[in-house]
Amino acid sequence: MKVLVIGSGGREHALAWKIKQSPLVSELYCAPGNPGMAALGACVDIPAGDIDGLLGFAKENKIDLTVVGPEDPLANGIIDRFAEEGLTAFGPNGRAAQLEASKAFAKSVMQRYRIPTAEYAEFSSADEATAYVEAKGVPLVIKADGLAAGKGVTVAHDVDNAIDAVREAMVEGVFGAAGSRVVIEEFLVGEEASILAFTDGKTVIPMVASQDHKAAYDGDQGPNTGGMGAYSPAPVITNGLAVQIQRTVLQPCVDGLANEGIHYTGVLYAGLMITKDGPKVIEFNCRFGDPETQVVLPRMKSDLVPVLLACCNGTLHQQKIAWDDRACVSVVMASGGYPKAYDKGKVISGIERAERDAGVMVFHAGTKHHEDNVVTNGGRVLNVTALGTDIRGAITMAYAGVRQISFEGAHFRTDIGHRALARHS
Ligand code: AMP
Ligand code: GLY
């Protein structure tokens, strides 16, 4: 089989790494890929947003399976376009991807199908949103409705901050059209975890739970980022909770969408807050999480490719997925300055040294080739990932890997996995 992976981050490197292990795969292509992915397959210089270009490439090269990493092409209907041409592509179609691309849509689905989530109201008028904030008082969470590259959410602990967030989204247009409508939510208290699930629109098979670390600095301090690291399993998700989440969140969501004529296939990602009243949905995403994928796929013992195909062709009920009991931890090495402005082009050394240790994998998140070197090319640069017999062992190995790698200005959190450790001690 010929497989094409779309995207260029750590998530896509992990996908390509896992797909490449399948005996079903004869050729692997990545568009646009990165230097880590180039070691696994052929990188094709087509951006993830260029749907016409990707479609042309897939047709010409008779790609048997296309796997889409990021949300934007999904929301823009890449799966629909591939399907029109008779091509198999993994991910939800454009209507189904609205579950991530419109928070108001996602909230309305959750409300209709009684999926536990924060109470909310939605607004298309800044004056009405402001009046609501003043009447409700804080804490409140203000969310731009549309896709805002992870930046559209403000957790406001004072009223001025909440009103500023409304003004930035709705009056100043900081998020463009994505912010012309906002959702204002009740603030949930608890511990966060992510559950990603495979679905063919009917059957839902959850993957093992994981947790990412969104704050930039140790102790969950500092600005929000795309994620500074992740670990799996997430001990906050007990076996009982996993069953409850399947029954109260994942299956009702897929069934509810089907009831509305929306056939949701691919990965359904539930970002959850485990509150004292049980798990509640913070957000749905329509794709693999980043960096959650980097700690979930290394724990998947089964071949990923038949599962992806089964999601596309409606036979997921025939699949059984086996998971490794070991723990996986991934530490993000970021560019100096990230998540604010940062430099690119810094030479990276030590990746091979880090990987010499069996069990350490370095997924490339923001790198490129320059002359004979691999250099930094993004905020999040590398995901140094390790499997260990338990979380403590995986943490030790991942940081041993991190210590082998250097580039100017590199920074990383030193406490990835701390919540899991606290639960174990
Ligand atoms: P999102 O982009 O929707 O994942 O939100 C980003 C982060 O904001 C989440 O990971 C949570 O930490 C926080 N957040 C979002 N919604 C809520 C909520 N209703 N209550 C508490 N925290 C929230
Ligand atoms: N780790 C958060 C996300 O993938 O959206």
C-alpha cells in the first residue's frame, strides 16, 4: 500500500513512524513532512493547506490511504474532496469537523445529546456578551467560536479581563472571522485529561488516556502554549472513568451526529475536565492531539494501518486494539522565547546520541534541513519521547534523552508527568 501523511509536526512524525512499521505499507509519503519524517518516507513539498495540490499528488501517485494530521484542511473539506475522487482518506468530512471548527456547534450537539460539559451561552453581539459577563461575574471562560490556532480561549478571573477578551475577539477582530461569535462558559475545576478515540461513524474504540501540559513553565506557570509535553497513561482516568467516558461522551457524540445526518469518522478527541461531578467536556477536536499522539501511538501494540482503514470503510467493529502496559512520556524542547517571538535556524546537535538509548524516540516538531545540519524551524522543535516500565522510569529516560540534545536558546519544562508522579507517591 501507498500511504500519504499530511502535516509537518511531531504528531505527524509519530503517525509516520507508526504507519511505517506496518507490513501493509510499501511506500510512505509525507506532505510537506520534516527531517525526521524524511528518514521514514519521501517528503513532498506541498503544504498541508493546499488541498488541490494534495489531491493532485494523491491521484497521480495512486495513494491508497491518506492520513490528515491538522484540523484546518479537515475543516476545509479535504476528506470530501478526496472522497469525490474515490480516494480513501482518514479523518472527518467538513460537516463533521465543525465539531472542532465551531465551538457553538459543538456546544449545541453536547446540549442536545446531554453530553456533560460546562454551562454556556453564545453571542454574536459584543454588547450582549459584555452584559452577560457583568451579570454573571467571574471566573468565566471566553472562547472564540472558530479555529484560532489554540489561542482563542481566555480563562478570566476578573471582570475586566473577561470584557477585554470579548472586545478583542468581537470588536478588534484579533482572531478574524473566528471571533465574530463567542461562547462564554462556566469555569470548570478539576484535573484535565485527553481521550482520543477511533471511530467509523458507528463503533467507537478509545485509545489509552493521556495528559498534556499547556503552560510554558514548570509548575503549570506562564502563558498557554500548544503543549510542552505529555504522558500516558493518565492515572486520573481510572478504568471505571474510561468506561463512563465512552458511555456518556464518545458514543453519544458519534451517535448524536449520526442522528443529525453527520457521519463522523476518524479520530474523535475529547479534552476533559475530571470534576467532582464526573468528567465534563472542555472541547472536542476532530483529529489526533499534539503532543498526545506522541505518547499514545508508542503504546499501541497493534498495527495502526488496519485500524485507520477500518475507520474509513465502516468495519471498526472487527478491530481489536492491544496496548502496551508501559508508560510513555514526551518532553517538548522549544525555541528560546517561545511561545512569544523566537529565532529560527539554530543548529541542533545530539538527536542521534539521544536515540541510541533503546526506548528513546525523538519526534521532530519544528525542524528543517539547512546545508548539512538539522536546524530549528518552529516554536516547538523536538518531542523527546521515551517508554518506561512506569511513569517514573519513562520520565528519567526522556530527560536523559533531552540532556543529549542541544541548540542555542533551547528551553523545556523539567516537570513533565508531575501530576502522575504525585498520584503514585
Ligand atoms: P481549549 O482551547 O478549549 O482546549 O482551551 C484551552 C484551555 O483552557 C484548556 O486546556 C483548559 O485548561 C482551559 N479551559 C477551557 N475551557 C475551560 C472551562 N470551561 N473551565 C476551565 N478551564 C477551561
Ligand atoms: N494538545 C492539544 C491539542 O492537540 O489540541
